[in-house]
Amino acid sequence: MIQLKRAYVSPEKSDGFRILVDRLWPRGLSKKKAQIDLWVKEVAPSDSLRKWFSHDPKKWIAFQKKYKAELRKNTQTVQELRRVIRREKKVTLVFAAKDEEHNQAIVLKWVLQRK
């Protein structure tokens, strides 16, 4: 089971194993408050893709395609995440973006759930 949650929303036991999927640590959030179990910077969009997208909903479809292409080149990290998910059973992908409908965690969840 994979859930999604903003980093600024308080952690709960129901989150299970919390994985931060951002390249940068969420601004103003302490490690203690975030309660992150694993930080996988390598699975986040590249700096150039992140800056290009800038969470512009008009670029959402193109962003998804570009990010999936980056993930296909990063198979080792994606496979490691799949192993963690199988081991932990309940995982929450944690992200900092304000936009909960247009962010990399949504795309990553979709990729991780595909067989």
C-alpha cells in the first residue's frame, strides 16, 4: 500500500514507513518533526526538470512524460524502492509541494505500482 502526504502535514502511525521523495529537504521542517524513515533524493526529478515544471498545472502532462523518462533511466533506485515497499507493506511517499494534485510523488506512486 502506497500513500501520499505533504511533508508539512503531521506524521501519523497510519503513515507506516515514510519516504521523502524530494531532492531538497523541505524548507523549515526539522528532521525530528518530519519523522522520515528514508530519504531517496535520487528518485526525485532532476533539478532542470523540477525548475522547468515549477508546479505549473499547464505543464503537468509534459512533466509526467519527462519524469517517467528519467525514472526509466534510474531503474536501480526504482527497484530498491519497490523492495522497500514489499518489505514494509504500508509506505507513505512524502513530498513538500503545495500542489497536491500536480507533483512528482503522484507520478512516482503510479510508476511504483505498475508491474
